[in-house]
Amino acid sequence: MEMNFKKYSKITITILLAISIVIFVLGVLAWSENVYTGIIYFIVAAIMFIGCIYLYPRIAKIEDMQEVGNRSVQSNWIVLSVGIAGMALFLAPFFRIESMAIPYAAFVLCAVSVILSAFNIYSAVKKVKARMVV
């Protein structure tokens, strides 16, 4: 079960990576209506993307599953934190765009990333006894 944790981390971080790319695409769509809104989407997506992509090389050659869990917790905290910020920003009335479908879609994607990241942190702590500190 422990050996599967590395594979589990890679699969779930790939899902989170895909979510960040979709948020970036939504930012491109929002950019055409309001540049500042697009910038917010790009910032959230970029931080999520970097938090996800950075995990692959950090766990590539590690054999100690607890250390894989520790590094997974760190990356998932980044995604979780930015996901919460995205949830707060995307539906806020700071920047108006005509189509509300884009902010709602981004909100849902951020909610999914927050839930998945929280579950990943929980799994790392329970399965491989990772530390829950960043």
C-alpha cells in the first residue's frame, strides 16, 4: 500500500494540474471581457500550476514514502490555499464580466481542487505518516 502512494500522488497532482490549465483557459476567455479579471485568473492558475508541476521532480527519486508524503503535503497546501483564494475571488463583484458561466466554472474547479488537495493531505498523513506542516 505504501508503494502505491507515490503513484497516487502523481495521479492526483496530474488532475490538479489539469484543473489549473482549465482555469488558465477560463482566464483567457475572461481576459477578452475584462483584462483585470483575466489577470486574477492567470495568477491563480499559475500558482496552482507551479505548485503541481514542482512535485514531480521532488518525488521522482525518493524511495522513502514518508518523505514523498511530506513533499506531497507541501504541494497540496499550495494548491489548497490558492484554491480557497480563487473561490473567494472568482464570484466576488470586484470585476464584472458579462457571462457568469466563466466565474461559476472557475469557482467549481477551485472547489474541486480544494477538496482533492485536502483529501491528499489527509491521505498523506494517514497512509504514510507524513507531517502536516509546510
